[in-house]
Amino acid sequence: MPGRRIQYQVAMTQLQVMWLLLLSPALVLSQVPAPVVSETLRRAPPPGCNTTTSFSPPRPYLGNVEVMDITVETGEMRVYSSVAHRCFNSSKESGHRPSQRYNFTGTPFLVKPGRNEFTGIGCYNLAVLRGKEDSSYFSACLTTCTSLDDASTGNSNGCAGLGCCQIQLPTELNMIRVQLPEQDDNTTWNFSPCSYALVAEKGWYKFSLNDLNGTGEMAYNVRVGHRSAPLVLDWAIDVSRDGACVSSNSYRVTVRDDQGYLCNCSKGYQGNPYVTDGCKNIDECESPELYPCPSGSNCKDTEGSYMCPCKFGLRGKDCRPIFPAPAAAVLATTVASLFLALLLWSIHKDRKRRIKTVFFDQNGGKILKGAAGINIFTEKQLIKFTNHYDTLIGRGAFGMVFMGTTDEEQRVAVKRSIIEDKELHGRGNLQHGEDIVNEITFQFRNSHPNLVRLVGCCLETNIPVLVFEFISNGNLYNLLHVSTHKVVPLRTRLKIAIGSAEALAYIHSHGDHDCVVHGDVKSANILLDDNLMPKVSDFGSSKLLSIDRYARAVAADMSYVDPVYMKTERFVKKSDVYSFGMVLLELITRKTVKYGKSKINSLPMDFVRCCKEMGSGREMYDIAISSHGDTQCHHCIDCLDKIGALAVRCLKEDVDERPTMAEVVDELKLASEAVEKCKHHVNLIAYDRSCYLEVC
């Protein structure tokens, strides 16, 4: 009972809203109050409708026709229709209600064509349908059958006239009348005692032989009752009454030859267009049978519509593969190869990063990083400074030197090792890291004007890369032995010798450490600036030692290496003295350590032999500074003799007989006094017919 009451209340609410739409002048739906169901509807039903309390729950009626349901969205209402019938027995009619009439004149309702059909039932029946107020519409259908078997066979495909007949309603009718005309007799009464006629929703009636031979309680009209056959009516809003389509996403549809209209929700929406926001978005993805997507796509609901985007690898309306199978296989192989390459590259890069970290820690990076004033560059920065090491400016026993420019536009010389210190790398011990820290710290802290200043270092390699200030004028070796057309005065040579000796004496006796040796003293490692000021470079072979310790395993230019080291493998500060003695010989003779056409003559051996045989090395002095025609400078020759004698002492085989670098500096300064006297005797000489230079 509660369910039936709710159905009634819903139907009455729909009916009241519909009547308000159809009949209210100047309709504004937003101003229509929500109808109160139950008692309110029973007391004041919509115009033309009434309720009867004879039923529990009460039922809505349109005139004398009971309402089944109302569909606001399609403009339809279904009502119950009755069955007209006429029955016979052997002698006469036994019962009849041969006519049913439905009159909707004066209402907005019409019998809807295409949704209803007229049906006649019986084996001896003429069913008549009249329509319109003036009965100008007339239609009829005739049924015949000689037996029940005849009716069964003839109606296997529907009502074709044997036992039942049907006709379509071609137009809208505001009034219909179903009639079974009076007959003299019924010759089929013994197997089909009754004839029936009705107008009902199309497809509702299904033929059965029981509809022909039933009598009494089994008669068709009794079995179906008067509340079973649905009749479909349509309705419309008068065109003069605008404003019914109040919901967004709705539109107006004209009907009845433009005399009325209905409201529909727009495509992609459903609901009631006659109320505010009544049209709601349809989620098409929930009804794939109504809104299909092609295979290989995913349904995506949108406002008022839906999309079917293809899955990855598919495209087009039918979501076909972007690539055919062979192309897809090639693509997959290519992608897999690229992924593998990226993976290997990532592994390689991570390995390099870890190796750099190991080298950085092994080379004392953690200690140097916190030291004030020490610049630590990354390997990436040095590649940028040197443009991938594209400008080679020098090569030594320990490494190659490249020119570069820092971010601050400072020109620098970057020295990379060309040896693999596998012993030190293999050990990776604490002492090795401490040695590097001490050496780099010392070089950063040196402030001698004749030492090349260390700008920074890179510790991410096996052997640290050193960054020095750039000295622009080449080295002493090139000045003496390559640019042979240039005259280098004795005063200039002596200035170079004194400056270089002072630098070596400084590193032998200054700094925070007990002893520092250079290990690779030679003319190529004495750089010259624009004013020919010497700058001793290449500390790559230097090793910091404690007192009474020796530096071992030092690689250097073997032409300059102390013969004692070759025997003992012990490199001490007197070894630098020996090498510097070789440089002094180069300065006063302008000959290379190995000279002659085949480079088989030994400068130190020849000079020492000359001194023993001739009492001095005058025969080997550079003639450009020892004589000029018949004029000779006694003081210049005296100076050269002192430098030659000093060089011979530096080359003594017994290291204890060699002077220290500090003593070398003192003796060179004494020799320079003779040069000052020399310039009072000889001022200028002509050289190369156009160039005038001081001899001394």
C-alpha cells in the first residue's frame, strides 16, 4: 500500500507540472512552487483531472480516463483504455458493450499517431473506428475464420485478418470512438463467441487463441479488465506561451504544424528541461552499448559528449596501430637499444663520478677544500678553460702544458700528467694524500717573484692537474738555442741566472717544510716574461721531505740529472745544484747539453776538459759576449771565467764539494759586479748591420 501511494503522488506531481506548463499564462517555471503531493493534490488536482477516494491509494484521472503515467521529456501521457465487446450464444447476444468513446476536445491532448494501433479480435467481426468531433475520420477492419486452427495458422505472423486485424492511426485525433456494429447473428459463436475492439499502444496486444474462445470469467474483456490497455496521448505547449524551456542545455522543438512546442535536453544531456538545471550531463561511458568506442580506445566523458582517445601506439578513427608489426618490432628494438645505451652511459657516468670522488679524497681534496686561498677546479671547468685542451704550449718529462682562459678572463697554463702513477694510485694510502696536500699548499703559499705562481688545481684525476699563471715570452731554452739570431747580452744572461738561482735557493730553504727539491731543473723550465724576468716552473717532480730524507722515483730530463742519482737513486737538493750548473754552461756558451751535428758532444765533459787543458773555458764561450773584433773586455771575460768556474764546481761528482744554491746566488752577484765595470769600456756594437745592442 505505501508503494502504491507513492506512485500516485509522483503521477499527480507530474500531471500538475504539465498542466501548469500547458495552461498557465505568462509561464515562468522558475516561479512555480514545488507541488505538495498527497493531500494538496487530492484537494486541488490540475484542470481536467480529478481524484477518486474510492481507491486506496487514490488514483489520478483525466476526465473519466485513469492516468497511467506522464513522460515530461517526450511530451507523452499514457491512460487506461477499455475494450469494446459483443458476445453471442446459440440464440442471441449474451452481453455487450459495443462502443468506447474518448473525447479530449478542449484539452492539449491528442491521440498520438505512430504510437497506437486499432485492433479487432474475433472470427466474425467488423471493428469500426471513428475520429474527430464531426466523425470525419472513419476506419474499419474485418476478421474472419472458420475454425480456431484457421485463426492459429493465419496469425502466425501477426494480426492479418484471421482471428484479429490491426490498422495504424495515421493522424492526431482529439476524439476517437471504437464501435462493434450490431449483427443479425454470429455463425462462429460455438468456437468464437465474442468480438472485441480496442485502441492501445503499438505492440501491446499479442494474439492468443484464448482471446477467441474464452467465455465468462475467461472472456478477453474480463481477463484484461478496464485498467490494462494503455493508450498513448501526446501534448504540447501553446506557442503563445513562451519560456517553458528553463533548463540550461535545453532547446525548443515545434510540433503540431508549428502550433505548439516541447522542450528537449540538448545532445549529451538528459532529464527535465522544464525545471532549472533539469538537464544533466549523460555519462556515456557508463552505457557502452549505447555509446560505443572502438576497440583499442578508452572512453572519456566530457560535458555534453564523450571522447574515445586511442591507447598508446594507436591512432585514427578506428585506433589502428601507428606502426605495422614489422615497423613496431624495429621501433621496439631501437628503443630497447637506446635504453640499453642510456643505461650503460649512466653506469659509465656514475662510475666516472665515483672514480673522481675516490681520486679527490685520495689527493687530499677534503683537506685542501677547506684551506684558505686555494682554488680547486673541477675537471669539467678545466675542459672549458682549455677548450678541450686544444692549444698545446709545452711538453715536459712529467706532462703536457695547455693554454687556457678562466671565467675571469685570466690566461693560465694547465699542466696534465702524461704518466700514470700506478704505484701511488694503487696504494691510495694516507701518506700519498698528505704529500700532495703539502706540496700544493707550499706552492700556493710561495711568494717569490722568480717562481711561477700556482693558480689552482684539479684533484679529480689520478695525478692532480695543476693550473699555473701563464708566462708569455717562452723559456730560456728557446731564447738560447732556437732564436739564435737574437743577441742576448751578458747582463741579461746574468740577470736570468741570478733570478733562477734565487728561486731555487728559496724553495730549498723557505716555507713550512724542512726541504723542497725541484727535481727537474733545466733551461726549458726557466720561463721568461716580457721583461726577460726568469720564472722557474715545473714543480711536478718536487717531493716534500723531512730532514735527512731523500726524494725517490723522480722522472726528469736525463741530460740534466745528477750522475750520483743514476747510481744511488737518491735525489737531494745538491742534485738541483748539479742541474743548475748545466744551465750556467748553456748561458755562457749558448750550446745545448748535447751539441754538435749528431748531438753526441757532451757540454759538461767538453767544458771541464777545456778548463783543465786551457786553464779556462774561454774557447767555448759564446763569441757574441766574449769578443768583438780586436777589442776585448777584460771585465766581461773575468765575469765569464767566474761563472764557468762556478758551473764546474756545481758539476762536481762529490755532492759535498758542490756549493749550495744560496752560495751560487752570492757568487753570481759577485760576478755581476764585473759586468757593471765592463759597460764603462764597451758601449755599443753593431749587429746584423742595423741592430745595436750592449755587449755586456
